[in-house]
Amino acid sequence: MTVDPDALSFTPEHEWVALEGAIATFGITDYAAAQLGDIVYVELPAVGGTVTAGQVCGEIESTKSVGELYAPVTGRVLEVNGAVDVDPALVNGDPYGAGWLVRVELAGDAPTGLLDRAAYVTLTGAAA
């Protein structure tokens, strides 16, 4: 799965989200991955659990620092990307594809407060 960054929504905390009906897939942006440096560990929410938009739902550890993963949407966790447990560098190498992190079944209305690509680029001063 590789998604076109122009078709995504973004959070100010540097997560991207792809919406397909009532299913959202999310991960961190290439900007965030570059800022973190070489990612060595990813902690993701439990399948079957819930995440809440704007709340911490995981952790990403790099050789430089530890960052929090924020949920861009509210819902039930359907799937996490087990491949990043084995090879966390996937997040650095392909954040919009093989480095995706979580799939969620949305709860309630469509998410609000997300940025389009142009707004995210303006926020970061870098391409998303």
C-alpha cells in the first residue's frame, strides 16, 4: 500500500491519515520521520482497542529521541502494521506505504480538524 500524499489529510502533530469510507489508515509523515532520525522501535495500540483523536496512542523511538504517536481519528483499532515491529526502519524508508502504522474503524462522524497537504506544507515549511 502506497498512498499519494496529495490525497491525505494531516495533523499538526505530523501524522497522516487516509480515509476509505469508515476505515482510516494512518502513520507519520516523511517530515516527522526525517526529524526523528533512524527509527529503532515502534509501540502501537492493541488491536481491538480504541483510539481517540488528538490523544497519544503509541510511541516511536529513534536513535535521536522518543516521540509520541497521536491518533488523528477516533475509533476501534482493526489492524496494526506488524512489519514495523520487525523492521522499524520501514517508517523512515516508506512512511506512506510499507511504513503505515494503524487501521481504525471510525466511530461517529468524519474526523475534523485535519489539514490538507498545502496547509501541512505551510505548517512545516517542508513537503509532506
